[in-house]
Amino acid sequence: MRDRLEQLLGELVARDSVNPVWNAGPGEKGVAEFIVSELTKAGLKPTVQDIGSGRANVVATISGAGSAQSVLLNAHMDVVGTEDMDDPFSQRREGDKLYGRGAYDMKGSAAIMLALAEHFSDHLPPGDVHLTFVADEEDLSLGMERLIENWLPTLSQPPAAGIFMEPTEEQIGICHKGFAWYEMTITGKASHGSLPQEGVDAAQPLGSAIAEIAKIQSELHHRALHPLLGYATLHIGTVEGGSALPVIAAESKLTWERRILPGEERKSLSDELKRVAGAADAFPGKHSVAARELFYRPPHSLDAAVEIIRRLQSAAPSAELKGMSYWADSALGAAAGIPSVLFGPIGHGAHAIDEWVSLSSLVRVYESLLRLITTMDKSYSD
């Protein structure tokens, strides 16, 4: 299995699937075609789910031999950009480390799913196993959204559990933060710098808004720590304003991101947005302020007593329950009613130039999931 996982990952890495938002990458088409081919060889009938602009999800179901609870496995096919990387789509091995763009985040997990499909072509699992390879997780998660909207309703019953195979260092991720993006635009009036009285400065009110963001951040750090995720945070993303040095700025713009803990109400986020906009609006002058939420994704948390967690702990006894620092498609799976956890391999360099995944860890994760799936018809205490 070790050699097969290395081979599968090499084929996946070789197919450029950079998300189009990252330097106009080609998207997932090439890697999706390879996945379809491998699933077909394993005797499955994969479905390609078009999400527009030539991008797609791939879904296949391994039909179980019995009536055990079903499991959904998930990996995203897109990867981030390759700036400053040497030969990012050629896998290379250094000891136990397999290098290449997407090896860690998260084509290693896709390779595990393909290897499981091959295994179950000869040994049917006790219940259905849904293999879901989705697009666009590195941007807006359009692939997972489409999966929930168009594929999930076609099932006779929803999966009993979802395992989202983001790299978790072989730990079990039971929670992660959500996030929201905000934008504020301040409009003034341009004038020559020698005649400021004829203009309305749109740049100076940014200082008041930034100071309010810093105040909110301080307040968040004085709240109780989440036991696995720490503090809620927010940070400034971009600051823009002005057109030239001797010109009073006619417009400025500020964007910021808020990372959200489980249990935080969306209304409290709206109140923060109003505070930041209000601080800018209160700055003396005739400028106008417009603020809005650009995008929102919910946080996710699963009770440690849920059955899939107990089963996964039994299949991977050394795994600890952890909170993940990143957002993942598991939040959308949970929102659709699927008890969702994260579990994946050890590695390094997600979004970095030295991305690698541990080959021995790929094997261990494969073996853990094989144990989990093949024992879904038994009590997790057996």
C-alpha cells in the first residue's frame, strides 16, 4: 500500500489544479478526470457534478454489503498558487517526505480515498461509503455548497457521519473557527493639497476605524478562552486610499476579517461592524461611510460523545481530540445535518513553498479509515 499511495499522490500532484482565484489557475478539471478514471477502474460509477466555468465535483458511492451506517469521506481537489516554487507539479521524495503542491493540502487525502476505493472493489464494506472530491475549498467552497444542494437530497438517507480529511497531524478535529469578511468604503471629495478647504478627506477617518478594530480585538482577548480554539480574533486585510500625494483623498477603503468561535452569535458580529463604521462616521467632516459584510462561513463544533468520534478513536487509538486553526468544508457538512469531523495526515507547508506530506502517515490514516469503515456494523466498544 505504501508504494501505491506514493504513486497515486504523484499522479494527483502532477495535475495542475490551482484554484482560479490564485493567479488564474486552471481549476480542478484535470485532476477530476484522473479521479474519475481511477474510480471507474475500481468498478465504481462516478458522477461528475458541474459547478460552472469548467469546474466540477466528483462523487462516487461504494455500495455496502449490509445495512451498516454510511460514511462520507471528503477531500478538496483545488490547491493554492505556486509562486516561488521549483517544479511544483513534480512529486519528489526525501526520506518519508513527499513534496509537491497539494501533497499535504490535500491531495494526500484524495490518494487515500482512491486507495480505499481500490480495496473495496474486492471487499465490500458493511455500509455505503460516499467518496466526495470537491472543488473550490481554497476560495468560497462552491463545490461543497453544490454537493449539499444537488447531491445530498438524492440519497435515500443522509450519511451517518462525514470525515473531512484535511491534514490534522493524525489528530481528530472536532471544532474549528468560522470567519467573516467585511468592507468599509469612505467617500469624500478630492481637492488640491494646497486647498484642503475645498475637499473632504476620506483617508483620515480610517484612523478612527482602525482604532476601533484594535479596541474590539482587545475586548475579544479579555473573554474566556475556548478550550481548543483559543480566542476569537480579527485583523485588517487591506487599506486603500487616495490617488496622489498632493491630492486630498476622495475615497478610501478598509477590509478586515473576523475569526469566529463556536457559540458566537451573528448579531454580535453585526454590532462590531456598526461600531467600526460608526467610528469612521463620527470623525469630523462631511464624508460618507458605507460598510457591509462580504462573506460569512460558520464555525463548527461537534460534541465529543458523538458516535463517529468514538468510532474514530477506536480506529486510531493514538489520536487526540483537537481544535483546528483553519476553516474547512466540515462546517457546511455539519450545517446540512451530517455529524462531521476532521482527520488526516501529518505534513507541513500548506500554502507554503516547502509543502510535503508524510508517506508513513498516509499509510496510517489509510489503515485507520479502513478499520473504521469495516467495523461500522459493530458496536464501537467491541
